[in-house]
Amino acid sequence: MFKIVFSDFDGTLTYKEGLGPIFFDVLSHLEKKQVPLVIVTGRSLSWGHFLLTHFPFLTDVIVEGGGAIVSRSGKFITEECLISKEEVKRLADFCVSFEKKFPNVPLSVDSFGRKTDRAIELHDLQDGTLFHHIEDYLREEKINFSTSNVHLNFWCGEVSKYKAVQHYLAAKKTDAEDCVFFGDSLNDQTMFKSFKNSVGVANISAVIDRLEYKPTTILTGEDNVGPWGVLNYLKKTL
């Protein structure tokens, strides 16, 4: 029996960038088993607020790739930033320079709701040459970055999903060995590398050859794509 279920959001708990009935089935199953779900996503602080206010079962969401934790206690929502104010400011200053360097590359619509990172929609980076120029510029300016199913995310400082999960588990006095993580993307690799119980849903096959670190368990078949894979695995293990 797992004490906490951690999961990526896009492509893992969603299907084709949308929330479907299967997501509610996952929540219902975990609620019946009284096992909390902590979503670990590259999405923004504002998305964290949305998830907590619309899904009462959720009490904590790790957002911005591990840059912050949004928590709910009763009617109150709090934010915990996991990087320094100096790094937050450095990122804001870099964004000004970025917009001058690439005036035709907009930041994602949800970037206004971000604090510890920023994002660019992948559909705005379909030009491979432009993508590589941006990556080179980020490296030149010593800005960290990773790619999810929907975004190129970039940030300053020590940020990772695994580091944030470690911080969360320490606060909850819970061992990682008693938890499980589900993912499907390149930006889940820190969890795949260091988390004993990691599960890749079937659609991870799209990036499996690009992963330096792979999940412990890799699901296969159309019935294990995204949230269906999460639910099937949980029904077998909880």
C-alpha cells in the first residue's frame, strides 16, 4: 500500500491535453483507498490554485517543475517558493532580455501566473532551427530548461521535480519507498532517476529512446495510455 501517489499532469493524468472522466475515476479510487494524490507538474502557480479549488480531494500540488508547492488547508491556500528571491528576480530580468532577443516568440499564456519559471508553447517552436537557437541562448545565459508535452520551461536556480518531492516528503515525514510516481515525459527524468517506485504510462514510448533515465516500470498497450495506465496500475496495487 502506497502512502502517497505522486503524478505528472499533462499526458499522465490528462489525455490529448484535456481532463476527462478517467481523471475523476483516478481521484475516486484514491479517495476510497484514502491515499492522497500530489500532482507534480510543470504548470504554473495559477494552475495549482485552479486544481486545489476545483478538486477538493487534492490538498497539495507541486508546480512549475518543482519550483513551488501550493497547499490548501480548509478555505486557505498557501504558496511555498523553493528558490531564492534573487533567482526569481534573475529570471524576471532574463525574460526582458529574451523578449528583446526573440520578439516573435511569445511566452505561454499562463506565464503571467508563473513565479519560479516561464514557459514557451511547443507549437510556437515547430521551427527546429529557432528551437535550437533558443536552447543555445538559454545555455549561454546559464538558464536551466527542460521540455514537457506542451512547453519548453526555463528557470534559474536548483529546481527539479525530485528535489521538490524530497522537500515535501521530509515535511510529511514519509519515506520515498512508501510512495509511487507516474510520468510520461522528458521532464520527469529526475523522478525516474531517483525514485524507487516510478511508473511510465504507455505513451512514454514516444520519448523512451530520448530518456537517459527510465522509469522502473513501463506500461504498454492502448489501455495503459495516460490516466488509464495510472488507474489500472493503482487498481492492481492499492
